[in-house]
Amino acid sequence: GSGGAGGQTGQFGDEDEQMQANTKNLMNAVSSLPELTERKRVIDKHTNIATALLKEIKERQIDNFCAVEEELFAGKADKSQVLKAISMPSGLLSDKLRLVATWVLTAETLPSPQEFEEIEQVLKGSGADVQALNYLKRLRNLSLTGSQRAFAVPGQAGGGGGSTNQSNILDFADKFVSQGLNAVAKGMKTLMSQGQTFAVTRAVQALVENKGGEEQETYLYFDPKMPRGTNPGSNAKASYRDVMVCIVGGGNYLEYHSLQEMSQRVQPKCNVVYGATEILAPCDFLQQLTELGNKGK
């Protein structure tokens, strides 16, 4: 009988330890519940933002507009592709106007009046105000802006067909469910980073790397430490690691993004602070062009 009692006592002891362990696990779960709830809230918020972005991209056909824009920057697109894009029933008028503005600015030569007429008929038929385009035409007639490849698109030579980056812009949408926010973030970075090198980025990189060149020789150098009237000269072998870029006029996020990428690409890396008279959203800039076009009537 004593052996049976001892075995029974051991069984009760094991059950008691198991109950204590379960109780401890339950208490740990309860104590971590607020943290888990907060993490879920943050994930849900980011998921909602990403889902809204994907919906906007698809509804406005932003991937199609970006694909044509990329071809324009590379000098591979023409009026027919622009006309096809703006003739689509989907997409905002402002998106179509900005695409045509990009065509006007990137064309090697100013499009003919007949080409403009064909494009404007489509836009006006949709109810668009084309004064912004009229203003850009006047600037190009005066050779004040446009062409000369304000953007450099490396790695495009010898390529064919469409843009590799832009043809896959929406691939990350399909990966969203299976791969989560990391896939979305990577896809959005691809959308933002189209291989373009902005003029301001090229200028800053040339100065930071100090490799010389015809364009760099036209820059003015000022050194407050040098005596008045002394020109430090463009050949000064200075090492620039802290850069402040000040745009007189409207700036934009893409320039900032391009400069930040460049700052991590050069060796050694540099720090770049970017500022402008005002930071414009695309629609804000389009509105400014429209107002200037109306003033020039």
C-alpha cells in the first residue's frame, strides 16, 4: 500500500508542476498582450497604407505612365506612345498632362504644331486645361529649357523593348500577401528609383569626387578662409564630405531621394542636406505652370 501511495503522490506532484507551468505561461501571455496588440496595430496600419497605395497605382495606371516616362527619358519613346497613354479611359487628367509635359521637355527637338494639335485635341476632349503645355512650348521656343538630357539613364544603351524596372512595377502587388511589407517596401523603392541621375545629383557627385571635367570648370568656388579677391579655382583638391544643396525655386522629393542614394554610393560616403524655396507636389508644379501659361496669354 505504501508504494501505491508514493506513486500517487508523485503523480499529483507532476500534475501540480504542470499546472504551475501552464499558469506561468498564461501570465506571460497576458503580460505581453499589450505589446502584441500594439504590434498588430502598427502592422495593420502599414498594411492599410500599402493596400491603399496599390489601389491608387492600379486605378490610375501609374505603372503605364511611368513606363512611357522612362522611355521618354531614354529617348526611346515618341508621340504615338504618349498619344496612346493619354487616350486611355483610366488615369487622372493631371497624370496625362504631366506625361505630355515630360514629352515636351525631353524631345530632342520641339514637337511640330501638328503633333501638338493632335495631343491637345485628346486632352481638351477630356476637359483638360493645356495652358501649362503652352507655357512649356514658349520656353522651348526660347531655348530656355528642355532636351539636352536633363536626366542620365545609365545602363539603357543596347536595351530593347520596354523598361525592365517599370514593366515589373506591380509585381510586388502579387507578392504582398505572401511576403508581407518587405516586398511592398522593396517594390516601392523600385518605383522611386528608376535609374535616373538628376542634373543636380550629377553636379554634386562631380564636386564630391573632384574628378574634373568641362562642366565642373564652369562652377564658381568661394572660400571664406581665403583673402578677398583670391579665386580658389576649380582645381582645388578639396574633399567635400558635408554637402548642402539649396535649390532656388521648387524642389521635389525625387531629387532628394536621388541625392541620398548618391551620398551612399560615392567613396567615401558623404552627408547631404537638401533644401529648396519650396517643396512641390507634382500637381502643385502643374498648377504653377498653368498659372504662368494664363499670364502669358
